[in-house]
Amino acid sequence: MPCGQGRHAHLLAEAGFKVDGLDYSKHLLDIARERGTGPSLKYTQGDMRRLPARWSNRFDAVINLFTSFGFFTSPSDDAKVICEFARVLAPGGALIWHGGNRDGVVSRFLARDWWEAGEGTVIAHERSFDSLSGILTIDSILKGDGRKIERRTHRIRLYTPTRLAELCADAGLVVEQSFDGFSRKPLTRRSGEMMLVATKQ
């Protein structure tokens, strides 16, 4: 969670796991359901800050991938999400968390870049970072052949591994492993992404 269009949920179910996906977006869940559901794959529309009561102590693992954390306005909401992850985990269950590493992002901060995507579309990003709030703001411009210029802005609060480990500890989760993104390399100060594995005590 969030599960979005269900690409990971679907693969996990195909691998033999029983999977519940949750997302706030009805549109994305409709796409996920079109991929297929069944006894081992179910989808629920909901808010990560208030997971279903029936899910308490239910899951062997909670998976939060691809920087799907830190978009709420208040950091207290992020803490609520971690507490909810912990609540729905069974004792001994694991939280698998992947996202941006504030230390690494700031150490090699890139204010602007652009690239050409398929079919002549050009994408440009301009970034700013507020050290006090920890919020990274990304302004995007998309321009394609014969297309109107599209402008989008999104913001995300970046965390250090230390702060995330503290949030986990407050919720009864102990971070036992940390990696440099999707690799077996250990997490370092310059890692742009981090993968944390926390266990419910």
C-alpha cells in the first residue's frame, strides 16, 4: 500500500502470496481490478492513515514501494501511516519500505534536468528543497509534438534513515536491515534511495 494500478500486487499474487492492495484512488483501483482479482488478490479503497479495523494483526508483511510516503501536508500524518502499518502486521511481521533518502538526495542535489521520452516528448524538471520542512518540490514541464505544454507540481517530504527508524520504533517496529535501494549494497550517506526492513516486536 498504496497499490496504485496493482502491478506489484498482481505479481505477488501470481507468485503464490495472498495479497490485499489498498489505494485512495478509485480510478487506479479500477485499473488494478481489470488486471484480475480472486481469492488470493483483493483491493480496497481507503486512506493509509486509517486502515480497516478488521486488518489488525493480520499480515505477515506490509509493502510500501517507490517513494509512496511523505506526501501528506503534516509530518504527523506520516507518523500515523507508520503506526497503521504496525497495527495491521502480525507479531514478527515485516514492513518493507522503499523511498528517497534525504541524506543522499541532498548530497548530490540536482536543481534542473531534462530528457526526451518516447514520441518526441520532452520532460523537464526544476527542483527546490526546504531544509527546515524536508520538503522537496518538483515542477515538471511536458511538451510533445503538437501537444499543449503541460505543467505539474508535486511535493514530498524526504526522511533520513535515522528519523524513519525513530518513527518505526515509536510504532513498535525495529529496523533490522537497510539497503541502497533495490540492491544488496548497504545503505550509505550518499544512497539516493533506501530500502528498510522493519520487524514488529
